[in-house]
Amino acid sequence: MQHRPAPARVCPSCDGFASAAITLGGRDRTGQRRTITAHCRTCHGTGTTPARPIVAAAGSEVTA
């Protein structure tokens, strides 16, 4: 039996589109648009989030 790694979980805040180029308006001396890159604050630009571990409190039942 072969094991597969768990699939990556898509970030709920950005839906996997973790970075975006935003124009600042105007152009620089060479005629290129001035842009900045904005990254998702939740996943820090990766587009995925780690799986949350299921932790049981004492005396409670865990269902997954």
C-alpha cells in the first residue's frame, strides 16, 4: 500500500490567489506601469494553509 501526502488546503481568505500586482497609477521614465505586489496576510503569499490538527479536550469525543 502506498501513501499519498495530504492535498494542500486552499487558503480561505484568498482562494489560492495569494499575490496580486496592483498599479499605482502613472508610469516611470521608461514607460512601464508602476506596480507593487500585495500578498495575502493569512497565507503569506503561498495560497495554502496547513491542516489544523484535531485536538480533543479531556473527556470529549473527536469526530472527523
